[in-house]
Amino acid sequence: MSMFARGDRKGSSIRAAACAAFLALCLASAHARAGAGEITETLNVVWEAFWQQQGYVQPVSKWRDPIRVSFSGASFERHKPFALEQLRNVARAAGLELTEADPAGPPANLEVEFVPDDLTRVGFYFACRTLRTPAAGVIRRVKITAEERSLRGCLLHEAMHAIGIAGHPRGASILSYYRGSSGLTPTDEFMLKVWYSDELKPGMSALPALAVFARRLVEAAPDAERPQAERAAAQFQYQALAQLESIALGRGEPPRILFQSSTLTPAGLARGRLEAQRALAAAKAEAAGLEKSLNAATPADR
């Protein structure tokens, strides 16, 4: 073999190694972008889940007591096993205790009523619906009403509302009107787990609650992707803050999915401005309290 042949082979090996290194760098960069994109997508689902479909953002609503469910209405004995399974799927993901109410024990605080199909109604209407009392803070009572022909497609969706999550995000969630799944998605399970963590308090405003979700996502990111995850989470929270500030000033709009759901009302949008002002005030008060506690801490505490 000639010297030139050996040199060509060596040069080819160097070029091949360089190409492989460049390809690995490109793949790592693409994976990091995908990870950041997933964080943005998940936070968007979470953020939209805080918006009541009439046009306003709501604080955290969650149960504190064990859930005792009762069933009534049309053919309820036939529908009960399926409905109970759907409710338990959501409660299990949230880490909540849910049982069928004992007639000899404390009364039910979650009622599911099955009603005959209303064949007189046409167009867009809700065959299944959930009413929580109160609408925000600690949940005391919930009633789900479901028409028989729709209950198999809506019970899991309504169970998410019953557990405290009000919105209808566009993304990957059983709460979406555009969902492609009939079961809980990984995003749903993530939301339920964080929603019922000790970090989210009943009545907590949307912005600090969003920060908890963002922090959990960043903490779950691999070390190599942590900087990109932090930037993606921070950028999304900044956009959410800017959106509320704009709405509070009467210039901004709620998430676009609310317009697409055809459920916005003038009264809801007007309330949206007031709720945005309250959410901003609550977020500022919480930030001020945190700063005060940090200033009061000793060096050892810090």
C-alpha cells in the first residue's frame, strides 16, 4: 500500500469521525428542541385548563374530603359500573379516595344523574355537564348530569371537571373538545398529580399555580436539557403574565380555544377582565410575601 493510500484512508477516517460528531450534535440539539417544545405544549394545556369556557381564568379548585358518590336517574343500575370505573380512574390518578356512598353513612358529596336522551334538541348543546359548589376553592359538592346516549363518551371528561379542573384545552387531554383519545393522556395524569400535590392550595391563583407545573416539568428534564427546559418554562410563564396584564387593561383576549368552543359570552369576557386583575394582584402579593420571608431569613436558613 502506498503512502498516499494510507493518507487517504486516514483522511477519510477523520472526515467520518467529524461527520459522526456533527450528526450527534445535531441530534442532541434536535432532541433538546423537542424537549423544550414538549414543555411549552404541556404548559399550554395546563394554562388553558385554568380558563372557564365563558371567558375568564379561575383559581385552583380541589377536594379536601373523601369523595362519596351516588347514582340516580334513568337505568342507573345499568350505567353505574361504567361510571364508577371512570370516576375512580381520575381519582386514582389524583391520589384521592373515592367510594360509593353508603346509605347508612355520611351523605354523598358527588352525585351522578343519568337522564333520558333529549331528542328535541338540535345543534350545539351539552349532553353532559358538571356543577361544582363552590366553583373555586375547596369543593364541597358536585353534580354530574349525563344523557344516556352520550355518557360513555363524556364521563371521563366530566370526572376531570368534577375533580376541579374547569377548562377545555386544545391539546392532548381528555378535556379537549378536539381530543383523539378516549382515555386519560400522560398530560392529564401529570396535571392531576400536580393539581393534588401539597404545593397547589385551594383558591391559589392561576399564575403561581402555573409556576408549580413549570417547575415540575423542568425538574423532570434530563440534566443536559435543563437549560433549554428552564428557558422554555420561563418564556411561557412570561407570555401568560403578559396575556393577563393585557386582559386586565381591557386590550387582550383569553386563549383562542375559548373562541373556537363557541361558548364565550359578553358577561364572561367582562368577568375575565376582573378575574385577570384579581389574579395579577394575588400573584404580586404572593411574590411580595416570598421576598419578605427571604429577607427575614438568616444566612443559615438560606
